[in-house]
Amino acid sequence: MAIPAFSDIAKASNDLLTKDFYHTATVNLDVKTKAPNGVNFNVKGRSTHEGSTSGSIEGKYTDAPSGTYFKFFHVIASASSSDLNYRIIIGPGNASLLMTFRRAGLTITQAWTTTNVLDTKVELEDYGTKGLKIEGITSILPKSQKIGGKVNLYFKQPNFNVRAFFDVLNGPTASVDAVLGHEGFLVGAEAGYDVQKAAITRYSAAIGYNQPEYSAAVTANNNLSVFSASYFHKVNSEVEAGAKATWDSKAGNNVGLEVAAKYRLDPTSFAKAKVNDRGIAALAYNIRLRPGVIFGVGVSLDTQHLNEAAHKVGTTFNFEG
């Protein structure tokens, strides 16, 4: 299995406990389309239970890595690297060279939100060496003329996954995390650094074990003060189950607990349920009405105050073409 990023060491259990529960907003709308020239568009809208609405429109263009080929009739030298490869072909009375130059994949994403924020992201995949990704992000608020700039680096190999995030205009600050893995066992750490203060601002650590059918992880966040233990089990092709326990050493001795399960009803629909130690239960149902059209509905119930107006209902509509 691929080595996950530090934030994804407990991804399987976190997804089971948080994803596809639709009660958090009254209505969610997600529309994805792809133009003939390969540009992807994504329009999102959200209406909260408090009455506020938000949305964004995003365009994404990807220029995939490619190669350029040349032929020559007389070749003496030869070489090979991660970006440049060629082969000498010798035939009766002639010699030729087949050369391939690899260009890194380029992805440009631009988004405009209803809060009048313009975001631009430029990504270079496998730049210089295989597994290296460089990402530049800018954020512009035209009204206040505020500008944000970030540079992120990702480097992934079969036995490790390293990331570095730099906020060059705010601070500047840096955040670095790394995960090492061997035969399913994972160990990772994260640290934040403020350049102006010349001090480490936060640090975290985690260990885990990942297999296709089950995974477990123990994380220590917020300067090793908040501890979480999570477990995920794919019982079979239809049933998944998981749980997570959290203890904040600065808040007392109480341990928070969440338990969740997912059941696939048929190839086009599934149901999810979860409950926590405070008696908050959530139910969700997701169905693919037709290719590219998904509908979901969810409800959250305060089982300790069933006669009060503390319950929430939400829906989501996803369209992809």
C-alpha cells in the first residue's frame, strides 16, 4: 500500500465518521462538468442551518506530462536520466536515435467564491524527479486588497511521504510533516515553525497500521496534548465499521467516543449511522439516481433531548457530466 500523508494516517476511520453525513448543512449542491478542451469546472453551493449561503466556481486545467521525439542519422554519445531517455537503433547503412524528453505535468486551478476571494493554484507533478510535486497558491481579496501566498512541496516514495507548507506572506511560517512506512506499519510527525519568532509553534506525532481490510492509528496533536485512537474494519464488501476515542489532557479526564457503520444496500446506494458519547446520533442515505447524479439525505438527533428543537436535517445534490 502507498504511504499516506501525515494527516491521512487515520483517514479510513475519519472518513467513515465524517464523510457522507449531510445534516451539517440544509442544502449542499456540487456540479462538475468537463469541457471538450479538457478544462474541468466545479460549482459549489451551500446553505447552512443558520441561514447563511456560500458558493464558489472553479476551473481546472491539466497539462499532462508528455514526451518529444527526435531522430538523428549519426549518433556517438548516449545518456539517460529521470527526465531524458534515448535509444540507439542501428540498421544496415544507418543509425538513428529515439529521444524522449519528459515534461512535468502542469495543473492550474482558479476559483472565485461568493465572499469575493480569488484563489489560484499552480501544480507541477513529478518535477525534476518522480514523486516530487510543487504547488503555488495565491489568494486575493479585491475589496481589501489583501494578498496571500503559499508554496507547498510534496515528495512521495515507496517507503516515505514528506510534505512542507510555507506561508510566505503571513509570518512567514512553515509546517513540515513526514511519514515512514514498512509492511503496513506507519510512524509520522509534524511540526510548525514561525520564522519571525524563530520558534516551533506546534508539534504532533502518530503511529498506525494500515491494511486493505482494517487499520488502526494513535495520534497525539496540539503539542502532544490531545490523544486519539481510531480503528476501521471493512467487514466485507457491504459492511464497514469504525470507532474513535479522543482525550484532551488539558480539559479533564473525560474521553470522547464515536462509533460509526456503513452498509451498502445495493450497487447504487448505501446507508450510514453513527453515535457519540453525548447521545448525538446521525443517519444518512446516499443513492446514485443515474450516472452522474447523486442524492443524499441525512438527519442528526439529540437522543437525550428528543422533545427539543435540536435536531438537524440536510440534503445534498451532486451532478457530474
